[in-house]
Amino acid sequence: MDTEEFLDLKFYRPLGYCWALFFEKLKVTPNIVSVLSIILGVGAGVMFYFTDLWLNVIGMFLLIWANTYDSADGQLARMTGQFSYIGRILDGACGDIWFITIYASLCLRLTPEWGLWIWVLAAVAGFCHSKQASVADYYRNFHLFFLKGKKGSELDDSDKVRLEFEGLKFKKDPLFKVFMWFYYNYTKKQEALTPQMQEFRKTLKEKYGDSDIPESLRKEFRIKSLPLMKYTNMLSFNTRVIALFISLFLSLPWLYFIFELTVLNGMLIYMMLTHEKICKEFNEQISK
């Protein structure tokens, strides 16, 4: 309840659960569901190339459908106990591949009017998008780590991921090694963007280990962190997709890029500054 948005709780999670039950009956793995989600999302992106509004509406439907599968794969993994790094990477890659296709389609659509400038605008917006989604995911998992411990979150440590990556043999597991290389760089960038959080994590580990954080500290941190969870949700999927759909209905798809660069970047900056301040205060408190 802390980390889920209203639309996710009332729409995507229930539908995703139904899909998860359906795929469990068919013995379909979570990774296959993730791949199906990618196919639907790419199809949605292609539909946004066209100026015909009805084709755009089909794309909107496909994107919503893709997100129900993206909700289903995690629920199916928990339902069947089929967890893996590849599954986590695939789950994270779904949204990236959807939006790469969406960005490319919108740029091709707008090139006759904007020329190469639309590609520049989209590239900057896409770079910001990746940071927004990455940091939002990291803060959400840090919040869950305090609520439910290591088992209740997907919070990872880049040093641990690097050791696992180095332990893999390319000849034996080439695909998995490539996946782990991307995942290592992903976690490394998350840590680089959150220096005060890393200091706080280090102090927590030195003082309490991996699982002995006092309940009073967990509750105190939750109170401070909870107001920021709405921003992590807005930087993830629903808010940006609503903005995308509005821009398509207005036949002004470039507005979506402006929305990412202004409104969503503003949220990101506020969220990062606030979260880093909270982590610094807690780090100083428990260090004493």
C-alpha cells in the first residue's frame, strides 16, 4: 500500500493477477510473459507513428495491455517461486524497450515538421527518462527494504552484483553474463546518483548487519520516506503515459517530451534532494 499507485492497485494489479493465474494454468514462465509484454509494447509504439487518431487509440490499448502483462510477470514469479536476475532485468527492460520504440515512432512522425531537432529533443528527454525511472525504482526498493527487510525488496548492491558477474564464465553462460554486465552498470549508476543513501546503507550494515534494524528506526524512516513514494510512482509509468495519451489526442506529441523535461525532471530533483537530506539526517543520528 505504501509503494503502489491508485491505478496500479485498482486496475493493473487485479488484471495482472488474473493474467498470472491464467499463465500459471498454462505453465507459462514469468520470463515468457515479460517477452510478450515487450512485443505488445513495441506494437503500441509503432501505432504512435501514424497521425490517424484511431490507430493511436489502438496503440494506447496495446500499451495498457502490455502493462497488465508487466504486472502479471512479477505476480506469477511470486506465485510460482520462479525468481531470477534475468527475470528482474527483463522486467526492468520492458518499459525501456516500449519507450525506445515510442520515442523513435514519435520522432519519425515529427521529422517532416521538426527536422533533426526532434531527435535531439527526444534524446535529451530519453536520457532524463532513464534517470527518473532508475532513481524512482531505487527509492521504492529502499523504502520496502525498511518495511520488510531484504526479502521484501529488490534492493541490490553493485559490489555483490559485480562479484557474481565476475564469477560467470562467458563460454558457459554468455547470455547471462551479458545480462549481469548490464545489471551491474544499472545498479552502479543508481548508487552514484544517491551518495547520502550509500553512506546511510554503509552505516546501517556496520551497526545492524543485513536484518537487525530496530523496529523503531524502521517506523521512523517510513514516516519520512512515505510522502516521497507518490513521486516515485509518478516518475514510473502511469503519469507519463497519461501525458503521452493527452499529447496524442491533441495531435501535439512533442508536448510529451516537454512534459518529461520540465514537470517530471522537477519532481526528480525535488525527490532526490529531499531523500538525500533524509538519509543524511538518519545517518548522523545512528552514527551518534
